[in-house]
Amino acid sequence: MPYSCCAAPNDVNVEYINTMCGYRVQELSENAAKEKIFTVGCMQEVMGLAQQNLYIVGGVAIGLGLLQLFGIFLSRILATQIANQRALWI
């Protein structure tokens, strides 16, 4: 088990890093193992967080999409105005 799976100790005054925090954890109950190591992977945590805040994530995604469309709309107007000005010069 990699050291990155080790849960941070509650005691701030720890002077050493316990790289063997996962030793014999499989023999413990799930609740006891959660005190020593992270039992859920990063991807599951991120997906769970996104599912819990689905409306917020969706709102942010739609808001960013609308901002992109607004930028495209403004750039198209600018391109049309430039083309109109160039047509006047000829």
C-alpha cells in the first residue's frame, strides 16, 4: 500500500512520518481501517462530490458555455464590421 493512502495523523506534533501506516490494515474492520488509511480512491471522491453538487456543477458548465457563445457572437460581429469597413475603402 503506497504512503499516499495513509491518513494524516491527528497529532500535529508528530516528528516522524509513518510509512508503514497500512501494515496489517486488511485484518482490521472497515471503521478501524478508515482511521489509518484512506479507503476511498480519489476518483470516487471527486465523482461523489460532483454528484452531490450536480446543480452547481451543471450551472457552472452552462454559464461557461454561454460565455463562450457570447464571445463567438461578439467576434462574429467584429469580423462583419471589419469586412464592411474594408468594402468602403475599395
